[in-house]
Amino acid sequence: MEVIELRVRLHCKACEKPVARALRKLKGVTCIEIDVIASKITVLGYVDRNAVIKGVRKTGRQAELWQSSHQDSGCPVNMFPRWGT
């Protein structure tokens, strides 16, 4: 299971929706957490980092890898399951 953290500038919930929708469509994505204030997206699943970045960029948003490491291997309560937000 891979934890991918990205820096993506999002201004509001309306900016968040298309990005979340694009990430949920990616095969292997288990959970998505979007923190608009921190401009951070965390994706959990069996998915390639480049595919996640490409999925975000297809929505017109810039995406880059977050510079910190994430130790969690589970899906926290505040993360969105792939099948809904």
C-alpha cells in the first residue's frame, strides 16, 4: 500500500470536487484526503505516484510531491473512501 502526498493549490470546495473525482477514478486508489487550507492531498492505495500526479494535472491544477514522509498505513476516519465523498 502506497501513501502519496501532494502539494496542490486549492482555493475552495469547488476547486476540490473535480480533483477528488479524478482521483477516485484512478484504479487502485483506496482513500483520498484533501486539506484545502494546507494545499495538501493524501492518496492511499496501490497506485503509481506518476498516475496520481497526472490525474490531478488533468484537472488543470499543478501538483508536486509533498516533502514530508507519512507513516500511516490505514485509512483514517477523515479520509474519503474511493467510492464517495
